[in-house]
Amino acid sequence: MAADDFDLRLDLTRTAARLRDTAWLLERGQDPAEVAKMLRELAEEVVRLPVNAREPTPQERLGMEWWNGLTEIERARWLEAAGSARPADAWEAFQRQQDKASP
């Protein structure tokens, strides 16, 4: 796992723990104004988290371009072939078919 990915997971884990703690305080009668302040602070932290910790790989980028070029019917066909609702799985199914067709 890349360092950036690890740091993002750590930040998300810490934020989730603070959200659970805040809910726990609210459930136990903590002053709602204090809880609201805590939630605002957490929201500011979440906004600062990176949306995407890394750039897509060349292979992932090809998959995105492939997916974006499909019609809705083609997308449905590849999702069905993949047995999944994830475009990444449809891309893999497409690649498997391409590998079978290649000599």
C-alpha cells in the first residue's frame, strides 16, 4: 500500500472514530450545542481530506476511457458479463474477452 493511501485510511479511521464518539456523547445527553460544535469541526476535517489519494494507473485510465465511450446498452451488457455492478469489473470482463480473442 502506498504511503498516501495509508495516510488517507488513517485519517478516515480517525474521523470515523471521532464521529462515533460524538454520537455516543449525544446519546448520553451531552449539550447539543457542544455536539454541534464538534460536528462542525469534523466536517471541516472531512473537507480537507484528499478526494483521491492517488492518480489512476495507466490501466485504470484506459478502463475509464473505455467505460465512458460505451452506450448504456453496452454498459449493461458488460456489467452482466462481469456479474457485477462495478465498472472496473466490466472492464476486467472486457479484457478477458479480448485476451481470448487474441492469438
